[in-house]
Amino acid sequence: MALNFDLRVDRSHSDSVKWNKYHQQDVIPLWVADTDFTSPPQVIKELQQRVAEGVFGYGITPPELIDIVVKRLSALYEWKIQPDWIVWLPGLVCGLNVAVRANVAPHESSLMPMPIYPPFMQAAQSEGRQCKSIPVVEQQQRWVADFATAESQLDGGEKLLMLCNPYNPGGTVYRRNELLQQQAFASRHNLVVCSDEIHCDLILEPGLKHIPFASLNADAEQRSITLMAPSKTFNLAGLGASMAIIPNPDLRRKFLDTSKGIVPHVNILAYVAATAAYRDGEAWLTAQLDYLRENRDLVTSRINAMPGLRMLAPEGTYLGWIDASALRVEDPYRFFVEAGVGFSGGAEFGAPMCVRLNFGCQRALLEKALDRMETALERLGR
């Protein structure tokens, strides 16, 4: 079957979070991180077959899925894991929260690069816990966390280092030497590391490869909780199947104990979709990456030609982080909504003069949004 990522699917009547936000408004939604692409045909086919059975009782994790994940991580990332390291979750965000609650007492702290995906901060600040930031700085056209500056600001109450690789919102794909610096930092300060790697399959820069934090060495492995999912890769976020991979049995037991009675099971259709996607979705993923790469290049070129805006080309993810601090506006998010383009506002990431753009959509829609931005900026400059 030919894959057509230019095919527009009307999501405005599908109870979509993304499209419902600006319901009955002339605003193009380029915010929350799901795409507007149909999922792989094999996923749709197997979901249809499972629904046709008509019985939706309790299910177990399919042994085939566990086997596929173990082999996939070895083949793609040279990371050899054991099946019992995997803890299945109905979403990645609950994994962030469980990691915090299992390892950080209410008077203690979590560390994270800032700006960051908002649920990091929300999880870290639960029940009186503290959130401490590691500044993110620009180095050679990439956003990187400045661990040297953070080192001098620690007080000993830090227990958890929360990482995001590829980096959301900036799109950085961390190199091995950078990850080793992060691991050394965690080792010096005896930190558990929760690494959100949900965008690991979405590497756009040719020649780059995702490296799981836990695969670095034995120390990284034993202090790590790695969060992954097929949801961003194959556009399955609404189904809800994620995993925490926890090699250390003590960390895994604490994680499971904290989850007990609070975190629900993964639903049976999510398991069907995840299995089909990981087993049969690679050709679709390759085609999607080609399309996203062209969208990335288009967005980067046009945004950087607009007065007052700047965007570093993301190496991974389908998210662009736009610095609008040179614009003569008080609130860039509101300015662009009024222009008919709905981004994620930077304030919730910790950077109010930035916005995050989701370019995981049909190119014609993306070009329309960019045209609206240009028109609004022209009016502003008059």
C-alpha cells in the first residue's frame, strides 16, 4: 500500500484534544505532540480484527510484544535488556510521577533541564517536593544542559535526575560523550536517573543515532528508569501503551510498589496496536521520517527568515522550539493564536517568550500556518 502523508484526515469531529482546543475558531492547532497522520495500515488492520471478536475482557501483556521489544532494543540501539525489566504502563506521564514518588521524599528534590516538557515539573512538585532546574544553553546550534553550572547549586537534597532524550522541546539528540557527562554527574551525587526517551525513534538528522542512557555502562544501567513508548513513533497516543525499563531490581520493586492500586493496566487494544506497530511498522516509520525531515527543513528555513524569531533545527522529534524574545509582543503564544496559529505556549515549559511548534502534520497545513505567521509579523512591523 502506498503511503501518503499529504492525505488530510479531518480530526475536528473525532474528540481530538489537539483539534478540540480551538473548536469553531479559525486557528490551526500545532501544539500537543501527536501527529495528524494515519497510523500504519498494519496497526489499523489488526485493531479492526481484534474489535471484530467482540469480547473485551481483561488481558495480559502479549508474550510476542515483550519478545519484539527485547529484540528491537538490541537491534536498533545495541541495548540488551531482560524481559522482566519491563514494566508496562498506560502512559508515559504516569511513569514520570511514579518515578518521582518512588525515589523522592516530600522534602527532597528532583533535577531537570529547563525549559522542559511540562509534566516533568508537575511530577517533581507533587506533595511538597521540590523541582530544581539545570539551565539549557545554546552550543554550536544545539540546545544542551549546562551541568557544570548546576553543580554549584546543589544542596544534597537532590535524589532524582530527570532527563529527556531526544530533548523536548528543543529537539537535541544527545551524543555519547554528553550522556557520559550526565551519568558522571548522577554518579557523583548518587542520583537515580529517569530518562524520558519517548521520541527515540524520531531521529531526523542523518548520521545520528539514539543512545539509551541505561546502555552507557553498568553504573548507568543500575541507576536508571527508562521510559519509552510506541505512541509518538506510530501516532498511538490515544491508545495508551508505554513502558518503564528498570534493570535494578530494588528500583523496580519500589516503582511497582508505588504504582500498586493507582496505575491501571494497559488496555487490550493498546497492546494490539503496539505489537503490530513494532512488528510491522518499520517501512511506514521510514517514510514518516522522510516526510518529517522535509517538514523540519521547511519550518527551520521559514521561521529563521521571519523578523524577531529564531529556531534551531531539531535533530529529533517533530517539535520546533521558537525563540520569540526579540518580538515586540508581551505574549508570543497569544499573539500567534490571534493570528490563527495555535502553538504550545512557552510559559508552561519555563520559557514564556518561546513557543513550541508541532510540524507533524500535512505540509499544506503547515505552509498555511507559516503564511499566517508571516502576515501577522508584517502587520506588527508596520
